[in-house]
Amino acid sequence: MTMRIFVSRDAGAVAVGADEVALALGLAAAKRGVEIEIVRTGSRGLYWLEPMVEVATPKGRVAFGPVTEFDANSVLDAMLSDQPHPLWLGVADEIPWAEAADPPDLRPLRRDRPALAGGLPRP
Amino acid sequence: MMSVGEPWNPARGAEIIAEHSHLEGPTLVILHALQEAFGYVPEAAIPMVASALNLSRAEIHGVFTFYHDFRRAPAGRHVLKLCRAEACQAAGGDTLAARAEAKLGIALGDTTADDLVTLEPIYCLGLCATAPSAMLDGRLIGRLDEARIDALVAEAQR
């Protein structure tokens, strides 16, 4: 089955190397003879973790970050084998962020929009 | 994106102005088109735009000088913009700007003698979360450090 991998194409992610990471993942997959589909999305807004790479799994999308092009091989191996990796972040939707600083009534707003942006492929 | 344009030619300028003067709100469109063609907005074009649009020279001059992306002189072949706004300053941008100035032998706002590189300050690229940031010929770069700024300067000098 084709593995779906998500990489942001947001300007902020591209500025820290998202394009190079997407390219490197493609090369790493070709080298292993693995079929992957790279979907370029918006950013979830977790810029300190960009370039953040996600892979679709039965548990949900599992994220790694910040990934550089030099990490592409090891990250892809971790995705394929479901093995631990230093850049592993867990299920993307469950990454807590900025909650401590946010008033509780704003949390749903602040979480939903970036999650949508990160979830949808962009043309 | 290279910023080298054709040499200023009043007839060509008039042609560009005429091409856009029928539009609604044509001033910015014309200034952009002039800069696109010549690499800058020649001083001589300002009264021509004013006359074509039946506006005063002061009005066109006002619009032209308000937007710092409009140039009064041609830029170098490559334009390196360093963000000098607050977040980038707080993240070490001062040191990196000084480093770029020293490497190129020019100050922010200047162009190297060989017309290869224009170094400019810019006030916020919206990449505060990955500050300090820069833009080389329209390409955004975040998380600058000494190695990255050196690489950008070297790329601009090629």
C-alpha cells in the first residue's frame, strides 16, 4: 500500500527547508523501492517543529520534526518500521502547544484552524 | 528573480504608462510595470505618470516613496534582504547583519561596486517564529545563523 506522507508547503516551512525535505524523502523512498505519496499541506502553525513531516497510520497521523534533508533516510526508516526516532513527536493532532499561555475559552479556536490548515492538501 | 532591466527609454516608458492608464487605480500598477521593465522607476517617469493620469507630480511622488520596494536606482543582480525588525533583532539579527555587511564590504541599503549584490534591510517577513530571517531574490530563508548567512552571501556573489 502506498504510504502517505505530509509535508507543509507553507512559506514559513519552505523557508526552513520543507522543499528539500520533501525531495530527500522522495529519493530515500526510491532508494528503498518503497511507494510513497507526498502530500503538500498548509502548516499547523507549529513553526518551531517545521519542517514537520507526518505519516498516515491507523493511529492517526504521526509527526516527526524538525526534520532536515539529512534526516530523511532515518525518518523514513522509522516510519516504515514503526521504530523510535529522536524526532518522533507522536500523533500530530495530540501535540499540545501554547495551551499554558492560552485562555481556555480560546483553545478550540486556536487549535482547530491550524489543524485544518495542516490537514488539507494545497493546490 | 533577477532585478536587471532594460535601459531607460522615454518612448518605452510612455508605452508602458499608456498600456495601464485606462485601469481603475492605475498608479501602483504603472509603477510596478515600470520597475518590472527597467529594474527601477526612473525619476523622469514620475512627471510622465502624473501627466497621463491627470494627477500632480507630488501625488505620484508620494505613492512612489511610500512603498520602499520601488527603487529610484537599479539594484544589483541579486538582492539580499535581511529582516531588521524586532523579533529578528531579538534573535541575533544585529550580529548577522553586521556579518553580511562585513563580508560584502557594504552597508545595508548599498550595492556592491561590481553591481552584483544589493543588501537591504526589510521590516518583517512574517517569519518571526523562525527568526532571524532573510530573503534572497524573492526566496525566503528562516533560522539564519552564521553558516547560513555566509552561504547566502556566497550564493548572491555568484
